[in-house]
Amino acid sequence: MSGRDTAVALLTTFIWGLNFVVIRWGLGEWPPLFFAALRFAVVAVPAVFIIGRNGLPWRLVLATGSLVGVGYFSLLFVGMQLGMPPGLSALVSQAQVLFTALFSVWLLRQRPTAWQWCGMGVAGAGLYLSAGNSLDLAPLAGFALVLLAALFWGMGNIMMKKLGGGMKVDGFRLTIWMSLVPIVPNLILSFWTEQGQWEALSHISWMGAFAVLYTAWGSTIIGWGAWAWLLRKYAAPQVAPFSLLVPVVTLVIAVSLGMEPLKPETGMAAALLLGGVALTLFGDRLGGFCLRRQWLRPRAAEDGYSTKS
């Protein structure tokens, strides 16, 4: 990647990393489900009138909108409202890679490789350590909801592949159109279970407005727009590793702002979880690289013996 495009990728990871911190700020101003509904409304309107559907199947839009828009984001917002700090939330959200791999075995009949099983095991250890660490920072219910949110995200990834009909789905276009789906369900759930929506609207603060605009336009329109542009220009394996930096960025920002403590357990959990995710995503390529370098092959001559006569 060129230096300019590397800078774009790093800026995107910063935008997404800061997004979890901004969500935390927004939850101080908005009820979580109402906040989620506003976010998607600002994303969808007027973007859907500018960016055409361009053949995206409605079943794909509805499925991903329900699983990711309602399932992932609603549970994430509620989990963070219950006390899950931004850095830990960003870290646990990476479990979506594990759930995607497991769902692919169940629904797509794909058999994981040895590297992927190894990666899932390492990441699972990181999740276990994260769960124990979260008890000092948030109620277990908050951790459970964010983990469940990651499960819905993983299922959304599988539905994208299963319902895409083999087409190369434009992730940015799909994100815009699927944003139509969660608005009404989130509003219904909000007015059923929450209070204070109209008060928050009638006395909107600059922080409340910034949180909605940033999560909608910054994280989605600018962030996903830049990411889609990079994916059109480069192969996915060149771009995807940058996403592993998102929890790191969030942790650095949150710790710097005093929003959560940095403990050795957190660092160990992050290393295990992100390392496991990296192995799950890129382990096969790493294995092929090692084989080409002959790092995983038996030596032709060792212990003083030679194959030559």
C-alpha cells in the first residue's frame, strides 16, 4: 500500500476506535435504544436517496439490517449503558470473527483449518480472561450483552455471504441501505422499555448532537466509505489487518481520558483475543509463508548426519 493509502487506513481505524468512546458519551445524553434509532436514521436519510441500491437483494438488506443493526448495535449500546467501558467493548466485539468462523461450520458446511482452530482457542482464552476482568469494571450482564452483540454481528457476516447470491457485495452501499431497517424496531423497543426520549430531544446538548452525528456520519459514512474505497483498490488481506487496531485505539483513548483503567489482565486479554483473531483470519497465509521459507519443514541434514553419500 502507498503511504497515502496506509494513512487513510490508519485514520479509519482511529475513527472507528474513537467511535466507542463517543458512544459512551452519547449514552450519557440518550436512552440507548433511542440513540441507536437516531444513529441509523441520520445514516439512512438522505444517503439512500443519493446512493442507489444497485441490485442489492432486499432479503440481504433486511437480514443484515436486523442482525447487525438491531441485534449488534442495540445490544452493544445497552451493554455499554450497563457499564461496559469503551475499550473492553471494542475488544469483546472482535469475538464476531470467532462466531463468524463457527457459524460458517454450521451453516455453510466449511471445515476450519488447524490454524483457525488454534486461533479460535487462543481468542477463546482471551474472552475468558476478558470476562473475569470485566467483573471489576461492569456488571456481568453488560459483558454478556456485548458478547451476544458480537454473536449477532457474526451471524450477519454469514447471512451476507449466504444471501449475497455469490455477488461481490459493496459493503458501504449495504451499510447505507441496511440502516433503514433498524429505525422502526429500535424506536418501538425504546418506547416500550425506556423513558426520557422527548426530554432528551427537547433539551438536546451539543454532546448529544455530536454523538449522533459522529456515530452516523463519522463512523459510518466517512469510516465505511474510506474502508470500501481501500477494499476496491487493494486485496482484502492487505486491508483487513488494520481493523485489529481498532480495540487498541479505543483502549488508548479511553485510558488516556480516564474512562477505564489499564490493568495487566486487560493487556493479556487483548493480546490473546486479538492474537487469536489474527490467527483465525490469517493463520493459513502465515503457515504458507513459513513453508515457503522452510521454517516448518524438516531439515535435510541435522545432528551431524548428511543426506549426501
